[in-house]
Amino acid sequence: MNWNGRRLLEQFLPSVLAHSQGDACRVVVADNGSSDDSVAFIETNYPDVQLVILDKNYGFAGGYNKALQQVDSEYVVLLNSDVETTQGWIETLISFMELHPDVAAVQPKIRSYTERERFEYAGASGGFIDRYGYPFCRGRILAVVEEDNGQYDAVIPVFWATGACLCIRRKDYFDAGGLDDRFFAHMEEIDLCWRLNARGRRVMCIPASVVYHIGGASLSKDNPRKMYLNFRNNLLMLYKNIPQPVYRSTFLIRYFLDCLAYLHLLLEGKFKSAHAVVEAYSDYLRMRDSCSPARQENLRRTTVQWIPTQFRKSILLLFYVKGKKTYESVMTMENQATQSENLP
């Protein structure tokens, strides 16, 4: 997906083409209503690359929904324009899915393009969320990103796979409703993966496949607009997907935690970001009714009430109070708690 990314196309499209060869593989650039010369650049320099040109910017979610309707393939890869691929990246993903028909989507290991020995914030080595909807990764807890020393090279089921490089069966994509274009951008892939997991389809991380991602190429993580989208969309995602038995308690605790986040931003003097949180809640309440049919559909089609890859505790509590700042330390505590619960 491209939006005003001529510079990124020039930098990264050659690696994608070089590492995505063969009769069974086709590179498609979907242009999301760019106003720069992205389309002209591709037409001039890469005339064999298929272009899907959208009439305006539909956002990450809406753009992919429209573009994938024009692609006829069993598997599709949602790939950001700021991703550098490596040899064998796509063959590794597809081979795994060919052998595991119960798997709907996979992601590679995502390393940082600028700090190449570190994981990348957006996806690292597979994504998870805690019971209150806060996402984290194997290799990245909140803002702490680990160095990749091979500690997370095992293939594992995950709660979500990053939209920066998401390989998914096209049938599963549309059967689950695709990305929610109300989100515009941010959290939409987690929302989609929640639906897949809840309907008995698996999502996996395949670390033998490696790509490098710049991240934040459109909006930095501290941008108030990005904060607004992350908060608003996360609340919409919870409303759409959270099981009824824990609905009320989850939202009460989540509201309390977000109030603390708001106060923290005020104390740091980040007034625009604090306002973004308030605006996100306001728009969430305004949009919630429009998501009610989606919630009813999701609950009706749920076959897995308690998804095994959803973390049962608060990642904020473990990070800020108990000092657990790596995935390994978080999971060690979770496993110990589970073993304790299972004692006679």
C-alpha cells in the first residue's frame, strides 16, 4: 500500500521485487490516492508491476479492502511501503501455510531497519494483547524494544500479526469481513486477527522469515493524531470483540487506566496528546452504535470464547509496578501463575 511514498518506493520496491520472484508470486502496488508522483514513478520505472489506483486516500484499512477486491490470489501479503524484504521471506511464509490449513494468517520476524540487530516496534516476533486491550509483542513490551539474539525464533501462535507484513489467505480475509475501514489506520489488523482467532482460525509468527521495517514513516509514535487513532480504535476493537461476561468489568478498568494515562500526559506537558485521548473517547462514544451490528455478528460467530493467546493479566501492571520489561519475563510470571492456579 502506497500513499505519497515515492521516496519509499524508490528505496524499498527493488528489494521486494528481487525477493518475490517466480510464476506463483506477483507484486501489486495499491496507490491510496497519492498526490505526489508515485504512480508516474512506477509506470516509468517498473512497467511490469501491477498498479491498483484508488481515487482517494481510504486509509490503511479501507485502501486494502478495495485493493484486495481487485487481486485474485489464494494468499495475499499486506506489506508496508517502508519494508525491506530478504531472500526467501515469502516462500517461508507460504510453505508454512500450505502445510497448515487451519492457519489463516502469519507474519515474519520484524527487525528494525535503522537498528538492524533489534526488533521493530510495530510487530517484532509476534503480537499479543492483555485483558484490557493493550497490545505488546514478543520482543517489545510497551516502549521497550529488545535486541534480537535468537531468543524468539520459535514458531508460535500469536494473538495478532502486524499489518506491516501480514500474509493471509484471501478467503479468510473476506470471510472475516476484512479490515474495518471505520478505523482508517492503526489497530485494524489486531481487530481482524481477534475475529480470526475467535472463529477458530489460527494466527502464527514464522521467525525464519525476516524483514526490516522503518516504522513511523507516515506518523511518529508520539504524534497526537496517531495517539488519537490508537486510543479510539482500541476502544472500538474492544467493544466489537470482547465477550459479554467480562464486558462491563473490562471497560470500567480500562477507563480508569486511560484516565491515569491522560493525567500522566498532562503532567508531562503533552497537552495535545492529552487532548487526543479525550477526543478519542468522545468519538468512540459517537461511533459505538455504528459498531453494534459488527459486535453482534462477532459474538454470534465466536467459537473460541477464551482465546489462548490473549494475556490474562494487565501488561501495564507488570511493566510499571513489577518491572517486567521483556516478553520472556512476562511469560515466566504468567506460566507460574497458571501452574499455581492448577494446583490441587
